[in-house]
Amino acid sequence: MREISSSVTFEIERGETIPVMIAHSTRLNVEGASVWVSRSNDVEDYWVLPGSSLTLRRGERLWLSVDGDGPARVAFHGPLLAGERLRGALAALGELFGMRWRGGWRTV
């Protein structure tokens, strides 16, 4: 198996505002309720509908909140960094020889 992307998913409840810093160019996908997105260096606000996505730039700051009655699930999808690919390849090679990767959880 070869992993070609990495993602982080979380849920936002109605009434919450979540600040997010984008470390690498990525894509935001929304499920559940619509999400209101305010972006740094952008005078526009965005309403991302369920099933839709928004492309994000490295270094952006976001403020996310739910635009609806229920919770929203947001997922950030982006390519793996070279170091993450190397760790994954070393873990797969180690498993071939009966060793287990004990590096802990991957941070995306």
C-alpha cells in the first residue's frame, strides 16, 4: 500500500468559531451543515456548502463556523510531505522484515 495524501477531519458545532492555520496548500471539504469561512488577506467571506470544497493556500489563517442548525464535518486534504513519504516507506520496509513502526501518530 502506498499512501498518496494526508487528511485531518473534525466536527464544528453550531456556535463555535474555530481558528485554523494552513501550513501547506490543501483543500477543505465540507459535510453536514454549511460552513462559513473567513480568510486572512481576503475581504470576501465564503459559505462552503455540504459536498463542496475550497482550495487553501499555504500560510493562510482561517476562521470557521457553522452556517446552519446542525454540526458540520470539515476535512483538510493535502499531499504528503517528503519526510512523511520517507517515514511511510521505512515503516513498510520494516514490516516486511517483521519490525513495527513505533513513531506515534502522524501530525498533518
